[in-house]
Amino acid sequence: MVAFDAKFCLGIYGCMWRQHTRRFSHRKCGKRSDCCAANSAPTQIPATETPNETEFPLPDDATNVNVAADGIVTFQTALSMPDVVTFYRFAFPDYTEREDLTVFGDTFKLVFDGHESGKAVIVQGFILNEQGVVSVSIQLGDA
């Protein structure tokens, strides 16, 4: 399990988690209700390993998991794209997100520094079908 480590979270609307109040700040979206993860940070997020032995955490519902010879991990999940983004922001508590490279729209891309290899961890995804299944790939590389 990966514990919440009091980092700022840019919730699904670009809101920020405020550790001192333990609530999201809604200055960007103007909302006063729970627009971001029920207005509370997760206390634990499951981080599972696949039978293919990937070093990267995967959501519990990951399906069609494939670990290619070059180390690229692909899978599908029923989590929404915002939930996948939040999952990975909390799954790598010791890594630093390169926010200037973060993309969120029809697709998403997160880049994290801190891997022992010195390479960046790159997490990318898109909505695969009308049912909202999200296809995700994770790899080490130069961002």
C-alpha cells in the first residue's frame, strides 16, 4: 500500500490539496463542493504487482497487462482518466512530477523523476472505448 505523503495534489480540476486544512482549495474551479476526490485525499491506494513482475504499481482492476521485452508496461482499467492520474500521483511518493510536462485532456501524460536508473517514469493514457476503459502505458525513458 502507498500512503498519502502530504504532497500537493492537482485534483481533476487543477485544484490543490492543502495539507494544513486537509481539504482541496477550489480557487481555480470556483467550486465549494467536493469536485476533487470527494474533497479528501486517499489514505491508501492499492499498488499491486502483476504476474508479469513489473516494478510499477498498477490499479487493482488492471486487465490485459502486458510487459514488453523493452520494459514498457501496458494495461487497461475501468478507472476514469482523472482517477488514473490521481492514482499515479500518490503511487510514486518519493518521485517528483515534472509538472511542466504534464498533459491532461483527451489523453494524459505524467513524467516523474526519481527512479533509481536516473531515467524518467513516463505514464500515458487515453480513453479506449465508449465504455470509458482507459488504456495506460508506463515506461522508463528520457522525457
